[in-house]
Amino acid sequence: MLLHVSACCQSHINWWTRLSVTEPISPAVYVELEGQMRRQNNLFNQAAWNPAYEHLTHSIRVFVHYKPSPKFAASISPFTWFAASPIIVSPSDADAPLQHEFRYAALTEWQPELSKKWTATLRAWAEYRHFQNESVDDAVRLRQRLGVRYRFNDKWIAFAANELLLHVFGMAEKQHYDHNRLIFNVHYKPNARWRVELGYIYINRLLRNRMELIDENNLVTHFYYTLPPKK
């Protein structure tokens, strides 16, 4: 599938941060509003070490979650808006215009218990990507994630997973592969309202405009807040 794709020798360092606010609607249904910002380093200037130096992505996403049990959840995202800068692999990329995109998604997740401490997680995600740039065709992307969680106690959880993202519609034959993520993070829940996620994601990504594979090192700081249930 990736014949004639060259590997880019440069490794990128990015910083991903997110604030998510969730409102419970019922014991099994809740709505989530997420704001996200991603930054990247610029390998072609004096701030090559700085993962927050240049813009990469900012987005707003809405989720509706249905979780009838601790083992199963289903979600839809009726609205997501992304504004993305290109990954900087040449000096001119830092000045390129933003690409705007709308996404519509659905996903399911199954979390069977392996033991008192260990839980597996299997997530399947499908999303429709509509690019506002008329020269870019819409696309459908599938995301498959397999991981494990280890619960130290009620406040601390470690998580590791692999997630593969593939385009199944709208891309040329050699561009079905989008990227692969290796995820390692720690969840800290100081109380019933707040949860903090700190971690690292390694990504192997295909740059479709250059047909190159690049490596990304992503530092993660995500924050989640749950509103009190309505009485």
C-alpha cells in the first residue's frame, strides 16, 4: 500500500492540550464540549526544541455519549470544527494558510475487565471529513484502538494503546494509510469533578502532499471537568 513512499528523516515534537467539559443528562447519557489546541516545533529556526512554538491545530468538538454500563459506551459527534496548519517539513510550511475542516463521527468502546487491576479497551471510530478547501475531496476515516488500563487506586490509572487510522474513501490507493499512534499516559483524578491526563504519543504519519512518512513525538496535557448532575 505504501510503495514509492519515502521516509522523512526529521522527527517532530508537538504539544497537545485539551479542555473538556461534560454535563450529565441522565445516569447513562452525557454531553461533552471539547476545545483543543496543538502546537509544533519549527526545525528551521532557533526554536527547534520548542514543541509549543508554532500553531498546528485548534478545534471545537461536541460529543453525545451513551454509557449503559462500565464495559460499553457508544458516542456520536454531530459537530467538529478543525483549523489546521501543515506539519513543518520545509521553511515555507510555517507561512502556509490554515486548512478548515468539519468532521462527523460515531464510535463504540468495549472495556472488559481482565482482573481487579487490569482492563482492556477496544474502540472503533468512523468519521466523515469535509474539507472547506474545494480542491480537497471529502474522506471517510476509520480508527481502531486496542489498549489496556492499569488501576493503581481510585485516583491514578496508567494507560497504553495502539491506534491505527486508515482512510477508506476519498483518498488515492496509496494514501489509505493516514497514521499510527502509540499512546502512553497517566490519568489523575483528584476528585469527582476533575481528571488530568499526562502522557506521550508517538505517531508515524503519511504526508499525502509529499508522500513521505514522518515521525512525531507528542507531549499530552489534557484536562477534563464534569459538571454536577442537575437535581
